[in-house]
Amino acid sequence: MNDTIHVKTMAEFTASGETPEILFWVGCSGSFDDRAKKITRAIVRILNHVNIKFAILGMEESCTGDPAKRAGNEFLFQMQAMQNITTLNNYNIKKIVTGCPHCFNTIKNEYPQLGGQYEVIHHTQLVQELINEGKLKVQGGEFKGKKIVYHDPCYLGRANDVYEAPRDVIKSLDVDLAEMKRSKAKGLCCGAGGAQMFKEAEKGTKEVNVERAEEALAENPDVIAVACPFCNTMMTDGVKHFNKEEHTKVLDIAELVVKANNL
């Protein structure tokens, strides 16, 4: 499969006098982390498959400021946010889809008070909408009948009450969807949120991601489905901790849809 995909930037759309339906906010992980880049490509494949006219900011996209804000640096957060809001408003952006719940939460809930008013949806919500509207036909493919357990990202689930969209997408693949003991509103963090991803672990008896991976592996799944690049990293590391990577894969929901349907 050729992974070279050209995605038009807002600058290119503007230069040709066109307007995209949606802006895809790629995020830092989706841009720079090798594993997360695969999730970015999967989202792009879905958008291309359904012929949605979309753009990215490219080099004009900067970090949303989420890690800075969670780490307590409100000044840096506001600097980063204002830079992005100025760029988005200059392009008259109305609708944004994100590949990351952290970007989703920050742009949706924290940018409005700084002058950034947009309709923001997470990619799992978009995929669910496309399936419901009949624009995206999905089948189980290689995952049909497999056991999948879904881990709720904190900033998608508990922070924004998005629980059903990702689960509905998984169910559409004709799989056995299992739930961990701690799920939905009682879900457990993967250990990366709140800027914890970027600091050394504190003293304790067990890493959070090991605890969460243990819960997921207790269901003996073929796949642990995630919807966040940070969760993906933490759950993958947790699965490796238990030497289960041959049996249990960690995949984003967008990747599940693309792999199952050969998009």
C-alpha cells in the first residue's frame, strides 16, 4: 500500500479560490509521532473515500497549547492558542475534525473564550455520522467475529461525554465488543493525560498504563481499540509489558475501519 498521500492545505485552497467543507486538525502526535502518523493516514483515507473536501493547515498548524495548560503554564497556552485562533479566523474556518481528543477538547471548549468559535468533532464522531448517513459502507473484514475491547480516552469520554460514537463504529464491524470493568464514565486514564506523557513517573507500585493494559488484557481481546494517539502509545507499551503484542493489537478506530474495508 502506497502511503504517500497529498493533502491540500488551506493556503492552497485559498489560492485557488476554493473552500473546503472541513479542516482536519492533525495535531502534534499525528504530525510527528511515527505510530500516530498511521492514524492520520487512516483518517485521510476515510475522508478521501467519501469524497469530503477537506484541508489541513500544514506548516501553519501549531500545538493547541493543551500540554502547556495541563502542566500549569497558562501564559504559554494562551500564546499558542491565540496564534492558532488568528490563523483559523483568517481562513474563516467553520468546522474542524480532530484526530486527537486533547486537540478536540481544547479547540472545542477552551478556544471560544479566546475568540475561536468553531464546530469541532472528533474523528470517531465523523466516522459514525458517515456510516449512519450511508456515505461510508463498512464490513468486518479481517476483524469479523474478533473480540475487541475499547478504551475510553479521558478527554473524549469523561470530559466530553462521547461514549457511543466510537462504540457504534466498532459494532458496525460485526465484532464482539467487550467492556472492561472500568469503562465509560468510570473509565481509567491510560496515564498520559494532563501532560503526564512528558514527565517522569512518580513513586508508586505500578505504572498507570500497565494497570489499564492489564484490565484490557483480562478480557483476552484480539484488539484493544483506542481513539487517541496518547492512549495508543500507553496501551501499546502496556501490552508489550505483558509480552502480549503477538496476540493483542492496539489500533485506532480509524485504522480498524480502513483495514477492515481495504480503503
